[in-house]
Amino acid sequence: MDFQSLEKLTAEKYKKHASRTFNYGTAGFRTKADDLETVLFRMGVLAVVRSKAMKAHIGMMITASHNPACDNGVKIVDPRGEMMAVAWEEHATVLANAEDLQLVAAVQQLLQQENINQQQPAIVVVGRDTRPSSDVLHAAAVAGVRAVGGQVVECGVVTTPILHYRVVCANDGGSYGTPTNEGYSKKLADAFLKLQGTGGSQSRYSSGLQFDGANGVGGCQMSIMAPSLAAALTITQYNDGKGDGVLNYKCGADHVKTTQSWPGGVPATAGTRCVSVDGDADRVIYSFLDSNGAFHLLDGDRIATLIAGYLKQLLTRAQVSLKLGLIQTAYANGASTQYINGTLGVPVGCAKTGVKFLHHMALDYDIGVYFEANGHGTVLFSDAAKKSIREAAAAGNSVAERLCSVIDVINETVGDAISDMLLVEVILKEQDWSVEDWNKQYTDLPNRLVKVLVADRSVISTTNAERSCVTPAALQPAIDNLLRSTEFATANARAFCRPSGTEDVVRVYAEASTRELADSLSTKVSQLVFDHAGGVGARPK
């Protein structure tokens, strides 16, 4: 590797942001866009080194997902579409924070530490979202890649799932799909139309759907795909990014989930249903207004249970014996976990918050369904599971043939709002369910998620998939005593706290049998966190 270009660009254009320290976390680097140009340049360099280490294409996605439009970020994507290996997150943090004059030495140390052949070719697949800052940050990332001799595969403005899809396709010789944006759209649309073209008439299912694109790249992608889906799904788009709407502002999956309210910009007509995606289209949330105009939320828990139940039905009908499991996080509503275990009879695992943790745990099953309550999730099929299903289909098993098409409509590489939406529509049509029917499968426990501002979130540490607090030592016993109190002991109550991965706050989740009790529990746990963890500002009331 020739480091002269790296030294020159660092000195002349991409000097380190002197006042900031950056940490690569669950969401990669994510902060105010104005602070990120040098970080993106250095992550272009890191992506080249990672590509050489893996001897494969590596992905870079420039996005801040559901964050406000003023933010941006970058994620590095490994060869199989998964998040970059945890061990390399520290390398990313080191390069991002190295002093300008020490950057080349830091890269050389990394090459030596990981025993990387510098002559190995490196190819980086790059995509970006629609944020105003993405063009400048994209240019910085590409400059970093090329400064150390890497090649760039341009994806343009794409959803995060398309970037993941293209990385996988580039590395497996195209067996997963055609490694182009058009190949992604065609694969999903063809599989969806094949599945929706079968079955009898429906009396409950409606093919009309309002689509809330969060004024982001998901709206752009749906504009591309909607015409090819029109034979089976009538999509009316809102917040498609073509007007003057602001990215993620009062619309999109995160807004609908956190505020539990109808998305702005979408007509609030009684009896209608809506699907909302987030700013980079890797999260999906359904909602509907009943005949009285009341709002109902169908979040990641609901989607996970719908998919897991459907897959179990297909496996039973196909007489294919495979181990099916569902992975949630501590944020999953307790009612959904009880329904999955008790009614569906599907084993449930709990992982730490963050897709990389759910993805890893899902690999323990032949078929692993994983979803966060925020709507980020997908389904993983092991190679052995795919082989068994395809062999059954080849032998004339029509249900196994359907399972093959279901696999094709799923984007296994990462949570994918559009792919997940299409799978939900397939299941609702086959079951002949309305959204009301779907919503009636179980009743959510009332819950509340709040933030407590603290001086240093690192004082909070957790275990047991973040459901138990380790430090400060007195905090978890205090929460346990509260849950055993007369007020909550018989209220099916649950609460936990965990440090945010992106800001100095502690997130408190509480649920109980009534809204009043859930609110009370949330407030009282927040007070405990404030008192034990160095709360800042006004004490929770």
C-alpha cells in the first residue's frame, strides 16, 4: 500500500476534528453531520483494510437511519451482509481518533496486528441515503478508499438493505441474487407476485395500503417498485421525499413507534391501514385506524409473531422437520413473548439490543426469526434448512415450493422494511386476515419507554441481555424491591434500564397490566436511576 496519498489528503483536506472523540457502536458512527467528514475519510481507509483482511467485498453505508436530518453516520458491512465484526469496532475507533500525523502509523500497525497482505486487492461497495450531507460524506469516504488503493463499487442513493444485499451478492458469485439495485427490486417483486398469485378469494384481507416513506430513501425505492407490485398490492405513497417534508420529522417508523401515533402527512381516515418505514428503510411499523378512528400499533413484536406462526404452519404442512426459533430483546412486550411460547409453541431467545446480537443468536436455529420491537428484523435460513426445503420442493411438495418463494421474498442479509412489508402482506392474504384480525392475536401490556439524562452513561452496566443492572450495585436491588411492592407485585409488571448506545442518557422501559401502573412504574424506576446514576437536570416526576 502506498501511503503518500493518505498523508497528503489528511494534511490538505481531511484534518482531524480536534474537539471530538468518536466511538464506533451498534449503529457505527452516528452524530451531527458537520463533524463527520474526516471520520468518513478514515472509514474509507478502514474498509479497504477490512476488505484485504477478508479477501472479499466490504460495504459502507452512509446514513443515520431514523435520526434527524441534521445527523449522519456510517456503518461498515462484512462480506455476508452482517455488521462488521465486533473485534474491528475498536480498530474503527482507533483510526477515527488518531492524530493526523499518526494516522499512517495507526494503519500500518493495524495491518501488522491483523497480519494482512498489503498486496491483496480491496473492493468497497458504497451507498448513501437522501440526507443533504450524504453527498459530501460520500465523497470523503470514496477519497479514503482510493487514497490507499481500494476500488469502489457505487450503489448511489439506496436503502440500507439494498447495500447489504449487494455486498452479499458480490461475494457469493450472484447465487443470492443479481448484484445491482435493479436485481434487488426484481427478486423481491417476482417472489411476492408469485406468492400472491395463488390462493382463493379473500373476504377479510384488503390489498390497499398507505405507505409512509419518512421523507427518505424508502419512499424513493417504493416509487421504483410500486408499479411492478400493482397487480397484487395497491400502494398509495405519502412522505415519499419528493416534496418539502423533512426526513423522519413527525413521520416514519421511529416516530410512529415512539409516539404511538398516526404519521404526519398521511390522511387520518377511519378504517385505513398504513405501513411506515424509517429514514434508511431497515425498520417497518404497521398501524391502523379502526372504524371509530382509534389508533392501533402493529410493531416489530407483532410482525415477528406473525412471521414465526406462519413459518411454523408451513413447516408442519410441508412435513419438513427444522428447528424454528424467535429472537427478541428486552424491549419486546411481555404479552408477545407469552403468546409465542404458549400459543405458537415456538422457543424464544433474548439478545442484547442491537441487530448484530439478534442476528448472531438467530444463527443457532435452522430458521431464526429476529425482530426488535422498533421494527428492525428479518429471518435467517441455514444452508441445511434451505437444502431440506428445496429437496422437498423438487420431490413435488407444493408447500415446500411455497416456502422456497417465501425465502426469496425475505432479505436475509439485514432487517429490510420493504421485504418485511411484502412478507406481511403475503401472510395476511393467505390467512385472509384484516389488520384487525392480526391485532387480535394477543393484547399488548401497556408500556412506557423514557430517557433519564445522566452525566456519564457508562456508570450503568448490565447483564442478562440487558435486563439486569450490575452497576451501580444498589440500583438493581432497588428496582427489584419496587417490583415486589404492593403496587406492582400482582400487576404483571416488568422494568429495566440500560445505557444508550449513542447519547448520555439511560433508557428506562416499564410495562404493567394497566396504563396507569406502567406510567407509575416508569416514573419510579426513572427516579431510582436518577438518584443512583448521577442524573442531570430536573428529577423525574
